[in-house]
Amino acid sequence: MLCRMLCALLFVAWTAEWPRTIDNVLYCGLWRSPLQALGGLFVSIPGLGLFPWQIVLFALAPVCLLLPGAARRRAWPLDVAIVVSLASIAVTFLWGWMRGGSAYNAYYQLWRFLVGLLVAVMVGSAVRTPRQLKALGTTLVMAALVR
């Protein structure tokens, strides 16, 4: 069930198009796919500053990370790569901030990388069997075909 939810969330992230009122650059605003209907998941909630997609992702993260034995199931090279990436992001952020850079602009530029690392940890924790790995691969191929 958790793998299915994660695959659905990833499919939406890979295929949904923002509403035309926000993004009229895609295809010069001349064509929209039927997946534009999912664009509401990428419109910021007033006062909260988060997308509904992000809220679902952050609600699903503790479930993935706190599964019994979740840390043991992940491959240690994945964990090492994620820790090295986080350290690199932290060093780069601090270096830019110490040289007079804006912390807000750095956050705005880096949050996508941080979400990508969170999704990598979640996928590593949720995908446990070859069948689930096949479902993840099918999700990726279907999203690629849609795009």
C-alpha cells in the first residue's frame, strides 16, 4: 500500500502540469494535456506557502521512515550518498551565506534538491520487494511516456 501511494505521488510529480494562470510558458500556452487537472496540487495554499503535493509528501515521509526496519532495508551506499549530498548542500549554503548571500534565495534554490533527497530515502525505505521495484519502474516508464 505504501509503495502504491509513493508511486502515485511520484507519477503526479512527474506528469502534472501547473495551471495556465501560473505557467503559460509550457508549450507557449497553446496546448495543455489532460493532466492539467492535477495542476491544483501545485498551487500554493494561501497563508501556508506549501503545495498540497508537498503536504502529502511530508505526511507520507514519517510513515516511510518510521517503518519497522526501514533503515536496515535501505542500501548503505544510498545512505552514504544522501549524507554526502546533505553535507555538500550545507557547506555550499554556509559558504554563500557567509559571503553575504541571501538565506531565503538559497532556500528557494535548494529546496528541490532537499526534496529529491527526501524522496530517495522514502523510496529506499518503501520499496522492499522485486514486485515493488517493478511497480516503481512501471511508474517511471508510464510518466516518461506521458511526457
